Amino acid sequence: MKTTAENDNVEIGIFDHLPDGRPVHVITLRNGGGLTARVITYGARVQSFVMPDRNGEPADVVLGYPGIDGYLSDPAYLGATVGRWANRIADATFTLAGQPFVLATNDGPNSLHGGTQGFDSRLWSIEHVSGGPSPCAILSLLSPEGEEGFPGEVRAKAMFTLDPDGRLGITYEAVSDRTTIMNLTHHGYWNLAGEGSARDAREQELTIHADRFLPTRAGLIPTGEFRAVRETPFDFRTPLAPLSRADADDPQLRLAGGYDHCWILGDGKAEEPRKVATLRDAHSGRAVDLWSDQPGLQFYGGNFLSGNAPGKCGRVYRPHDGIALEPQLFPDTPNRPAFGSGLLEPGETYRHRMIWRFYCD
């Protein structure tokens, strides 16, 4: 681990301990302008993100737990890095060069977010921490050949930066010693009113810059259709309370119990991150723009949020207490050539960049 501390904008401490005694570290990043991010090494998770409202009153706007016990029993991937494959792979199988691979099943017959022991439930290592105006933390993880059924030994990195302009940058990289598949994302749940607020995410406004989405069949596996959002409850091209249509009499919403779908961003993976979504809370004035280089954005409305332990606010989270915006490749891409490629070849580097720009209006 390489550590430099140029000022008070970065701090490393002990968050908690795993049952086997291993310490879970927390890295605190401050931008000097009122924003503070806390990243823990269990699951490379954003455990806390504090920002002021338009009147300067701070609040923690990301759902999370005060100790490790909540994360060990967490069914919702709060704040986690998920992989090796974010989202679902149908029937937990895929084929590479004619060879079938059978994955762990953890969502009915399907594989979800990397299986029963995905990247979210692994203890990452601190590789580098630095201070300065834009403090940074880089975590790393070794995933052995065959873990959860995936081929290849993979070395992954998660880099978190917080700059003076209010941007939380998250960059994922990975390399493999054999051909494999890779799709990592951040699974934070946001409530810009504050994670302990009496107001849940239903009152906030969401914009998604996409004119198509992927409808799903049973098990929330994409059907393969690219469907226009026009004149459907999936049209967020203008700001809309994200859950105001969740109870609409729409077959897709009934199937998922609300929103849990992937929107199609442009014409594929971009060379540089572009703005794909905005979430805004009119009461507090807090807002965040999401920038991503990925072709898809999964919007999950927190339809089934619950837990076995109370969150940081002191109570168990309820449905819609937060919403997740997850940039990624399309679900089930390994089984659908029309969706593009999720392959990672030896000698190549998988890279996913996203930027969360926080501000008040």
C-alpha cells in the first residue's frame, strides 16, 4: 500500500472487523468544499457521502450501514462494487469459444451481480491513497480462476476521487490471464433529501438521456427488443419524479414490481464519459449529474429495499428510501451477440469510468 497525505483531505482508519478478525478499513475523502466520501474496503463500497443543501445544512445522501454486520447480511448491495458481471446472466450460463461455463445461481435460475460471493462481498486491499486538492483512493482485488464459475484469474482495481468541483469519480479496471467476461458497476442508493430523511426518493426528479430501453421477461432478463420510451412510463427525457409512474398499469412495471430496467445510452460505449442522468431534490436544492462511458444505465427504484439490520439512520430501510443508477453493459450480453461484447481478452484492460457531479441549485 502506498500512502501520501498532503493535507487533511484524506484519512485512513478502521471501520470494523470481519468475523475472522480481518480489519475492514475506511478511507475518508474530503474536497474542501463541504463534500465528504467514505469508502470501505469490504466490497469497495461508498459507505457515506455527505453534502450540504442550498442553505449549507449537511446530510448523508447515500444509504449504508454503521457497521460490518449490516453489510454481511445486506441483500441490496448498498454502495457496493458489483461484479464480475453486474446485473443478470440468464440461466447462469454462457459460452466462450464453444465451451459452456456454469455460474453460481443467486436470483432464481439466474446469476446476479457476480453470484453468491461476488466482488461486493470480498475484502479489497488498499493499493494507494493520496491527499491534495483531489484526494484519491485505489483499492485492488484478486479474483482467482473459477471463482463463482467465471474463467480466468482477474486482477481488478476500483479508484475513487473527489475533486474541488464536487465530482466523485469512480473508475474500474481489470485484467485477466485468459478470455473472460467483465462488467463492473457501482450500486449506490441515493436519497438527496438525506438517507435518514422522512422523505424518500419518490419526491425527487430524475432525468435519463435515453430514448430507448430494454424490456424484460420473467426473471428480469431482457427480451432482446430495443423499445422506444416515447408514450410509455419509461420516458424520463424530461425531469420526472422517478416513481410517480411506478404504479402505472404497464406490463413491464408489473413484472418488475416497479422500475428495474436498463436504458440504452446512445450508440454504444463512448470514448469519454457523457452526461446520462440527473437526480434532483427540489426541497433541499441538492442535485447530481451522472456521467458515464457505458452503453447502458440500469435504474432500480428500490422496489424491494429491506434489510436485516438498521441503516445509518437507525431504522431498517424501506422500499424507495433510495434509488440506484448503475451504468453498465446490457444485462445478459454474454448470451446476446446483438447487445455487443462483454469479452475481456488477455493483454487487454477493461475500463469503466463514471463521474457523479454534486451541486445545489
